Amino acid sequence: MKKVFNAVSDSVEDGHGLPAEIRRPLAEALAGYTDDLQEVLDGTDSRYHNAGGPSGAVWKGSDGFHVSVYKTSLVPVLRALSESPEAYAVLRNAQTDWGARTLAAAPADSSDAALTTLVTVNAAALGTYDGIAADVGRAKKGTSGEEWADTVYGALREPSRFLPRALPSTAVSDEITRSWRGTLTTVPGGERIDHLKKQSTHTCKAWSDAHEFTAEKRAAYVADCRERAEDSYQDVVRSLS
């Protein structure tokens, strides 16, 4: 997978883009590595940075093999794949399930620091996809951009087929994803790309509600998610402009 990514990254960097027919299949392949993608996008494991270079080694953990690339290489590839709305939806749906299942699996009595890390890492990854969607919208403009968003929304309303490793669904994770998908049914066409930016805080609120956190704790987690997602969004917008 690393060799494939390096070849794709080189093509994108050289300005050749990606052929339409390989975008979705490649997105589906990458979605199988969502555990690794979110760590590259804004994780806390230093091994991912150390192994991010083109010759960086793949390593085996208790949950299988892991692979890393540099974020500065990953984001342009995700953007190139996202020319296809179906490919974008595959990647975002996989991140949606990762966030919901990871948060649901965290013990409610974990330390505030540990829980904050979980919700903000997920928010940062979603913020990256928010920024990519915004860049696609700016590039396509008008009717073409709305058609892209329409197709994305149709796909996002369906559950992901690319599930995180070793993270079973629970009543909490199912409610988080179900409630988010429910918000996608009534968004006007011209507001769809902007509405995606609400997902990180929606996820955080739904998770907080499930654990019946105090209003103060809930507000703190939501504020942290909003800030991290916005920071990630702005970084991606700047890097792609």
C-alpha cells in the first residue's frame, strides 16, 4: 500500500492528477487504513511521523500492520481523490465510523485529558475533510459544485462498508452515526458543503449526551472540538490554495 501511495503522491505532486476510474477504488483501499489516516491527519503517535517518509517502514501492532505517510503528502492525494464525490464520501464515511466507534469505546470515567484527545483527534480529521470539500466547491463552483455535493450527500446517508479495525459498533456509536446521517436529509443544496463543518461538534454533543456529562464538561469538549476542526480546516484551505 505504501508503494502505491508513493506512486500516486508523485503523480499528484507532478500535476498529473488521478484518472477518474481509479479514484473510488483507491479511496476504498485507503479507507481500510482509516486508523492510520486519522493518526497522520492529527494523531499523537510519534511513530507515524518517524515512518512518514517515502522509505519509512511498515510496522506490526497488536491490531495488524500500520503504514504512515507525511500529512503534506496525504492531503493533496485526498484532494485529488475527492474530485470524485463517491471517493470523497467513502473516505469521510470511514472517518465518521472511526470517530463514533472510538468515542463509544472509551470508558466514560477516563481522564479529561484522554477524552479530550480522542474527541479533538477525530475533529481534526473531519476538519481536514471539511477543508477539502470547501476547496472542491470553490474549484467547481455553481451547478457543478452543487451536483458534487448532492452526490456526496446521497452517499453519506449510507453506512460505511469500511469499518475500523477491532472497534465493534455499540448502541452509542450507532446513535452517533444515525443522528448525523439524519441531519443530512433536509439541508438545502447551496448549504451542503458548509453543513459538513457541523459534524465534529455534532459527534461530540451526541457522545456527551450519551454519557450524560455535566453541562460544563459537555460545553468544554464541544468547544475543543470546534476549535480543533476549524484549525484543521483553515490549515487545509491554506495548503490547497
